[in-house]
Amino acid sequence: MHIARISSQKQITIPAKIYRKLKLDIGDHIGITEEDGQIVLRPYMLVPKDQLWYWTEERQKKEREADEDIAAGRVSGPFSTAKEFMEDLKSTNT
């Protein structure tokens, strides 16, 4: 366990060992929550507004389905040419 002191500006310093282990960097964001009377700090990534669509539940569901299909071998290709790809696409849609 590491102990940090709260400064007069309500700041704490993350111990270097934890900072390096979590690969934190200057300017990174930390999510702060209270859970059962404890302060919990978690590295937090902000998402640009134009990337928010990717993190919707619907999109994440489709990503999980795609991962399952890949793991189960339900994939085609790779293809050497666009013609090969189009022929495969046509044969799976009939």
C-alpha cells in the first residue's frame, strides 16, 4: 500500500511505481468515485465527440458479435483481388 497526503489545494501525488505500472502520462485523466466509503481512482480516457458512436451499446453489441464470428471461423478471405472478394460476396448472398 502507498500513502499520499492531501495538499492544501486538495491534490494528491500518485506514487511513481503506480504511475509507471499504469502507464500514466502528464495530462491523462483519472476517474474518481466513492465506493463503500473508499476513494477509487481509475485511469480514464476521454472520447472525442466524433468517436462517440463507436461506444454506443448497439455498436459494442455488433463488435462482440463480430468477435464471436471471427473466433468461430465464420469469416471469408483474405482475397488477392477485388474480383475474388466480389465473387465470394455474391456466392454468400444467394
